[in-house]
Amino acid sequence: MQFDRVYSFMMQKLEQELPNHLTYHNAAHTKEVIRTVQDLGAREGISAHEQLLLNTAALFHDTGFLESSENHEERSCTLAKQYLPKYGYSNEQIEAVCKLIMVTKVPQQPTNLLERILCDADLSYLGGDRYMPRAEALFQELKWSGIVTDWKQWEAMQIQFLHAHQFFTKTAIKKWGPRKSENVKQLVSSNGGGHGRSTDIAAMLQDSFLIVLGVIISGFGLEGFLVPNHFFDGGVTGISLLVHEFFSFNLAILTIVLNIPFIAAGYFVVSKRFAIRTFVAVLLLAACLHFIPYPVITSDKLLISIFGGIFLGLGSGLAMRANSSLDGIEVLALYTLKRTSFTISEIILAANIIIFAIAGLRVGIGTALYSILTYLATTKTIDYVVEGIEAYTGVTIISGNSEVIKSRVVNEMGRSITIYKGERGYLPGNYDVSAPVDIIFTVISRLELRKLKNVVMESDPKAFVFASTIREASGGIIKHRHHEH
């Protein structure tokens, strides 16, 4: 058996021909399994001939992925029968190799020592120190193929699989059993310990409350101050007020109709969840404008411009904190941003200059100038509530589980990251205890902050995260938007 020669041939084939989406079942995994069967074989005391059979089975056990992931074990056996005769393997030896390959099929049911060794080597990552990065690689691969859709589903599957799995050899049980138990605990903890559903419901109720409260307050700002006094605001709200003023169309209907194109754009530019929540928020705002008899508070232009803007900004800010929006102009800015060199601030400013210019021609320069003051009060209030959609947010993450967080931020959220080399520890009472750590820094939009926090907490509930507002940012891939499916 000429294992060294077949290893060189097959490893080169795997490295060059395996699809790029195979982030787990790749050449690196095959090399790792071969090293592991050699270590387990030596510890379990098998013969040199048995070790060669094991090495060969490890080399070929995932070669079926060269053709397809479906029934890849059978395809691996076919390739073994095709290539091994050229390297001095007898029919009997090839059959032994194929039998070993087939036993790696999940659920594993090994019947002898060699089979137990290969099974343990193939899934050794379950009890390894690098479990989370390897699990993340497998998650990305299965997500690409459509087997799983999100991290929560993947965690639930992994918890079930880890509970059902067992190591078979004495060496593996002793070497990886304890760490596997720790990995299970970590997964269960990050999955909410069985309370994930109740946590999700609580978050949903909180977001629903913020949207409803924001809608009611925004309606008060419009009907209690702006509309009765022919004032305007920026964005889609301003366009709706203009059309209402010009043609006396129903403001509630205009609010829905004029926001629909921007909500549709938000589906692609931001996310599906954002678009749905924004649509619901706009419908609720229209209902408030139509059904709630808000009182007219004042006719003083200065009070109208300031407090009308404050109430409108407060309502919009609360809706934004629930990952939604009451005005589609931000979505337009994000969409235009991808096709121009202008900043979001410049795009929104240009759109509002047009709105206020038209308003000035209709109702007079004085009212238009007061309306600009309303817009400024609105935006400043939004800044106070959520730090503003126009601002980018710099996020720093310090975690002992940085590998999986790095992978998820880049691959799932489509964000670029910068890594600082640091040390974590130095706690009161344990000042002498520290460990090297990768400190992750990334820049995201405000709308993505909730998603990033969820990704971090799912990966490491003990991670330390802090964020700071960045008023303008350019370069890199910070303007890239990752689509949620």
C-alpha cells in the first residue's frame, strides 16, 4: 500500500476541486482526521497494517463531496475503488477501507476498534478546544445548502446532536469527554437554557410597545401641532403634508401610499424584518391620524415648530429603537448611498431642501422657515432617543469566544472587522490571571446594532460589548448591506 503517494494525489485534488462553500468538509478537515486517527491508533495499540487502512479511510472518507454532499459516503467508496488499485491496494484492503468509510455515516454504529477510532476522529471537534469555530464553519456550510436557516435553529440541532452523540474509544472518552460536556453547557447557556422562546416573546412585546407608543406620540405631534397650522416636516412625512395641503387628500391614506415604495426598498436595503415592522408602524400611524381626535394645542408658530418637532422626533425615535421607521426617507438615503459618493446626511438634506422649497412657494417663506426649525427639532430629538439613523456606530467586542464571533460578523452580517491583539482578565481578586484575546472592532449602522448584539450574545453571553457613535464614516465596506432571508 503506497499511502504517501495516494495522499499527495488525493490531497491536491481536494484542495483544488472542493467547492468553496464547503467551509467544514474541506481539505483541512481531512488532514485533521488523518492526524487524529494516527494519534488514536497509537494510543489504542493497533498494528502498522491497521493504521495504514485507517489512514487511507480517513483520507477518502469525505472525497464524495467532490461530486455531491448527498450520499457522500457511498461516493467516497466509489472513488476509493477507482483510485486505490493504482497505488497497490488489494481488493480485500479496498473493501476494508470502504467498510470504514461507511461507518462514519451518522448515526455512527461502529462494531470494532478500527471503526470506533475513525468515528471518534471524524467528530473529535465536538470535544475539542476549538469547538465553536468548527461548529460555526459547519453552520455556514449547512446554511448555504439550506439545511438550516439561522443560528438559533443550528444551536437547537447541535444541542440535540451532542446529547445523542458518544465517543467510543477509551482514549477519546478520556481526552474529549469532559470538554464535550462543557461545550454542551455553553450551547445550552447561549441558547437561553430552554428559555429562548420566552426571551424572544419578551423582546417582541417590548418592541411592539415602543412602536405603538411612538406612533401615538408622532400622531400627537402631527395633529396637535403641525397639520392644523399648515406646518411641514422633512422626509416622507413632509411630502405627505405637502400633498395634503395642496390637494386636501386624506393624510392617513397619503401616509401609507407614499411610504410603500420606501418600505419595499427597505426589504432589500435593510432587512425583511425591518420592512415588515415599518409597514405595521406606518399602518398604525395612519390609523391614529384617522381615528384619534387629537386636540389642537397652540397656534403660536414658535411653539408649534419646536414642540411639534420634539413630539414627532420622540415618536420616530421610539419606533427606530424597535428596528422600524415611521418615515421612508432614511431608506431612500441608504439606497442612494450605495450608488453615489454622498453621505447619508447630504442625501437627506438635499431631499428636504426640495420639500421646504416647495412648501415656501405654497404657504410662504415664513412658515417654511418655521417648518425647517420643526425638522431640526425632530432630528435632534431622534438623536437624543436613539443617537440617529444618520450616525454609524463603532462597536468593540471583547470575548473569549472571538473566533466564532469574527466569523459570524463577517459571514452573516457582511461587515468588515479589525482585530486588536490584547489581554483579558486582570479582575479584582485575580489580578495575576490573564489570557491573550482578539479584540474585535466593527462599524455598523444604528439599525444593525440590535442584530449584532444578538449575534454576540448567542455566541458568548459573557462577552463585553460597548458602542460609540460615529457621525460620518467612509471607505472599507461599511456601506454594504447584508440581506436577511
